Amino acid sequence: MLEVRTSKLISEGSTDEEFQRGVFATQDIKKGTLIHVAPVISYLNEDHVHIEKTILGDYAYSYGANHSAILLGYGSLFNHSYTPNASFELNFDNLTVEFYAHTDIKENEEVLTNYNGEVDCNDPLWFDVNK
């Protein structure tokens, strides 16, 4: 249903398109479909200062009030959009993040989420705030 490919979305500051990856649909996906379950490695927010010193800081998610997490599987490879075609839900019982099709997604279309956590939230992202 999904695969990782080179994305045409280039992150600001990125100098090497070879490493710009995204997640793409390998078939048409209907709105509401569970498209991916990403296991998480959770850690306390106070430990995030250490993660921020590494490349993993760009891939971490907020995971509840007191934790952050690195998502495994495709979880940390979904790119951002303020008009996403996918959404995600934190599942604390299973220590996962579940990704759902927010709209119908066509085969070969890149799957995009809103990094703010809500599909209609247009707040500036953490990496844009300090510009």
C-alpha cells in the first residue's frame, strides 16, 4: 500500500535531493483507511535536548504531555503539508502512532500529514518559528 521514494518536496536547508524521501501510495486508498501503524520509541521530553543535537531531532514527534517519540516504520518519513491527505492518532495503549487517509489518495501520490497534529492547524512549524 505504501513505499518510500524520492520526494519532490525539498526541505529548506537541504542540499542533497538524494536524501529527500517521502512515503507514496502504491495503490488507490479510500478516505478513512488505516494506512500505517508506526511503533514508537518513547522518551521523556526533558531528554529531547539530547535528541535535538542529532539528525533524529528532525524526525521526533510529540507523544503526549510528557513524552516525545521516534516513530519506526514509515512513521517519521511522512512529509508535511497544511493540506494533508493523511492524519495520525497517538495510540498510547499500543505504543504506536496510527496513520489514516484523511482524503482519498491516488496511486503514486505522496502521503502527507500536518506536523501540527491537526489537519486544519496552520500554526507555524517549530523549524519555521525561529526564522
